[in-house]
Amino acid sequence: MTIADQVTGSTIAGTAGAKPVEAKPVAAKPRAPAITLPAIGERELRLDLFRGLALWLIFIDHLPPNLLTWFTIRNYGFSDATEIFIFISGYTAAFVYGRAMLESSFVIATARILRRVWQIYVAHVFLFTIFLAEISYVATSFENPLYTEEMGIMDFLKQPDVTIVQALLLRFRPVNMDVLPLYIVLMLALPLILWSMKWRPDVTLALSALLYAATWEFDLYFSAYPNGFWAFNPLAWQLLFVFGAWCALGGARRMSRILASPVTMWISIAYIVAAFYVTLTWYVPQLGHLMPKRIEQWMYPIDKTDLDVLRFTHFLALAALTVRFLPRDWPGLKSPWLRPLILCGQHSLEIFCLGVFLAFAGHFILAEVSGGPGMHALISLSGILIMWGVAWVISWYKRVADKSGAKTKNAVGNADLAGGG
Amino acid sequence: MKAKVLLSLVLICGCLAAPPARAGDAVPAAPAACELPPYLLATDSQLHKVAETVKAGKPLEILVIGSRSTTIPSSEDSSYPARMQAILKDKLPPAETVHVSVEIQSKKTAEEAAGTFVKLMEAKTPTLVIWQTGTVDAIRSIDPDDFRGAVTEGVAALQNAGADVVLMNLQYSPRTETMISAPPYLDNMRVVAQEHDVPLFDRFAMMRQWNDQGQFDLFSPSRGPELAKQVHDCIGRALAQFVIDAAHLGPAQQQN
């Protein structure tokens, strides 16, 4: 019923069995040999599916609002695609590098994680270059007197020496380029998280929750350049990442009874409906009257920077229902209709970067052509088609590479499975 | 609520239809481009002091505090405060004197602006203050919590000085959307408005509405002031209507 036991059947059960703390016989499923880790079998398509979905939604959310924006989940509740993305990233990263940690050693696992961090960092710098190109263009070609004030944002171009160095230090981060730095920091912490998980998963999760609480209590944050703070506070968002890792390493299986209970289901449904109602009041202000003032004051603002508890619980409710109603062997996962999503989810780092780039390009086209809602929708759709096409090309490359005998690489741990961006 | 929506509709229709009847008027009919769905102009919060002042026939002093998006470079008379003054003079009883003054605090964050309010209010004593803020904070990505604190303090200072307050949020600026993150500042202004029962003039949503409906092309790179003038005219009209509604000074209400 849970993600974990289905993802892995054998692999994770083996992982769990290897941990001294988890000596419970439940961990050792009959088909799972206690310690040996068989080669990665069938992929968990649900993870790919939802990560692909998150990538599409992030792309659409980065474009100016248009028709397709109404299909993104942020309009129907508190949480949005970022939560899905970080959770699945934590899950898959723990899954892949947790194996390395158990099979090889702490040093080897750390080395592999650092290589991945480097890839993500390079991707981030690449995106920053594109951003610089765009902003420089706008700065020289756009002088509408209506927006003299907003053009103040270009001031940083006057000090490229400082700005570019700050960008390389991840302290200067333009809008829409917040996810990769968050992911870099989380991945840097991953060796520690896995090492601690290997020792005691529950304590690790508790520590993570403690850090989250401390972040709220003492207002901890990462400072940014020229001022302000990181738009996604890693000290808060780590909770979702660690929770993903915890689920991957056996937590989800241990929660399966809770997840299967109808009480959980009804609580989740009630919460999601309530959240939907609250979001409805944002778009239909007339409904605002039916909303008790006291609840409003308690609830707002729903903070994205520090991963508001309301957002986190909303994600949990969605995940609980998803796991319940979308079994691992659901035949639809093999259907050609979901293939594009799954393909994109399987190459998440590349497709994420492509999505950010396409969002920049989409803005640019809209600015130059100014085509109205039809053009908007067209850009969103073609962006998604491009993401699908590129994902297909990447997997074609991999298939070709596999055929020419680079199989060893896959056995070690597929970087894509570890999740990007 | 229904009544209020209806009322707004009536008011809007009224202001579309009325001007031709008043010949020689300084204010021509609202261009169709200014049309807005009524909910964008609806507010639950009231402007009691404005209502009292107008009912008592005293002069209405309005102070607009804002950053550079409150002006149009080198055409002050076309900026929204000036337009609002013209429309208010037209819509309020002829005996009513309306005076709008503008205090530009360019490149100041909400916190920096709020620091000047006590002195400013001693000097001016307006009945109504329209505080446009958020843009500078968004450009400098000030911590939204600090921003909320600063707006709260500013609103309190203005209220303590005995003025009604209207908050005005950022402009919708599609060209810089990939560079300036407006949502946290929009949300926090909404929160402060709610907590302090202050009407929020949602300039962002209105401009987005105009852009989405094709009334204005806000992506336009045009260097001429025409677009800015038209947009400010519409904002001035909407703002005047908003003040009249929030103070319950519409023709229908005055008859009661």
C-alpha cells in the first residue's frame, strides 16, 4: 500500500534488513534476501510520473498566468509542485545513495553525492547565464515610462563584478531560480542524513523536525545578496526531503497500516476539501464572508519560504490519498498517455533546467509578440511538448549508450533516479 | 454582498452613462478600457472619516504617499493622483473641495517610508492617506515578514495621526515578472489590510485584468508616455470609485 514497499519490494526491504535497529521481522519480506541488494529491478513508475507532473507544473507556474495555470495544483490547495518535487527527490536520492552507503562505504557514497551536487551546480550556473542574457536584453530594449520604478531591478547590471560572484556563491538568485540552490544544499547534507538514517531513521526524522521547529522559533534563514534571504529556506524545506528519505528507507512501509486506515483517508479528504475551500475564497472574494476572521488571522500568511505547516500537511494528505488510490501495479502507468510524463520524470535534472529555460523563452516570446491568451496557451503547450521531446531524446541517447556496453554505470546507481533539481 | 455587487454595477454603469448629461464637464466618459469586474473594486472595510468629512461639507484632503510608480516622469498631471482628484471633484457634490497632494518617496522601502510618517502627518493632517508601497521592497527582496511589520507600523502611524488609510499594492509588470517576485508582498499587504480593517486597492490585479483582457498591452516596450497616461487615468478612476464606495458616498447611499 505504501510507496516504499512497492517501490522496492526487494531492494529496500534488504536495505531495512541491513539496519540493526530494524530487526523487526516485518522488514524481511519472504522474497527479500536479508542483506544482499539485487540489481535495481523495475522502476517505480509512480515516482517518475509524479516527478514529471511536478516538472510540468513548475514550468507552467513559471510562465505568466494563462489558461493552463488553472490546471496546476496550487490553485486547489496550499501546497504546490515544489513539495512533490522535493519529497520525491529526497525519496529517490535516499534510495540510490542509501544503497551506496550500505554496499560500499560512507566515503564512496559521499563522493558520488558530491559528483551529483557538482552537476546540479553547473546546471544552476548555466541557467544563470541565460537569465543574464535575458535581463541584459530587457534592460537595453525596454523603456516604458509606466515601469521606470520596476526597471530598478536592472541596477545590479551596474556591478557585474559583485553580482556574478555572488551568483556563483548561490547568494544572488533571480526569481524562478530558487529550487536548484535549495536542492544543492539538501544534497550536500545528504551524506549526513543517510549516515544518521543508517544509525536510527526515526531519530533522524525527529532531529529534522526539531530543526524545522527551531527554524520557525528562532527565525533562522539563509541570507541572500544584495539583501533578504533565500526564497526556499533549506532549514525548513529539509523536513520534506528528510521525510522522503525516511519513507524510502522503510518508513513508508512501517506507516502502511496508518495509510491504509479509513480514518486517515477521511481526515485527508476533509483537509483537502477545506484547503480547496480556502483557496476558493482567494479567487471568489464573495465567499470571504463565510470565512471566520479568527481562522483567517490564525492561518495567514501561508508561508512558502519556510514551508508552512499547512502546506506540509496538505502535501501529506495528497500523498496519503495518492498512495491509497493509485496502486503500484495500476495498468494506467504503462499506458502511452502517461508516457510523456514518466519520461520527463526520469530525466528530472535536465528537464527541470529545460523548463526554467523554456519559461524564460516563453516570457520573451510573449513580450515580443504579445499574442494574448491564445499565444499564452500555445507557448505552454509547446513548452510541454519540447520537454517531452527532449526527455525522449535523452532516453534514446541512454539506450544507445547502453547498447554500446556501458552497463556498469547503471548497476552502480542511476543518477537520474537520484533525482535532479 | 449581492447588494454590494449590484450597487457597484449600478455605480459603474452610472459613471459610464452620466457624464454626457453634464455638458462642459472636465471629465470625459470613462474609456471602455478602464472596465473592471466589480469584485476588484469591492471592499468590506470602510472609510469613516472620509464619510464624515464629506457629509459635514468640510474640504477633503487626500495625501498619496508612494514610490516612483505613483508618477509618470515629466507628466505629473496625468498621473493617477491627479486623475483621481479630477474624478472625485466630478463625482462628489459640487460644493465639496477635494485636494490631493502627493508625497513621493522614491527608492524607499516600506520601513524607510513608515519612519517618516509621524513628521509627515504633523505637517499635512489629511483626512485620507493612500499609501502605495511594496515595489521597492520586492526589488530589494526584503524579508516579507519584515515588510509586513513595516506596513503594519506605517498603517498604525497613519491611523494614530487621525487619518483613514487605503493601501495600494504593486503594479502588474509582466516584463519584469521573471526578475521581481511580487506575490509575497501582495500577500502580506492583503494580510495587513485584513488585520487592520483597511481597504486594499488591488492595483496589481486590476492591471493584470486589463492586460489579460487585452485592454492594455503591458508588455509594450513603447518609450512614449501614452500607455502610462492611459493606465494612470484608469487607475485614477478606479481609485476614486473605490474611495467613494468605501466611504459609502455613492448617490444611492447618500439618499438614505
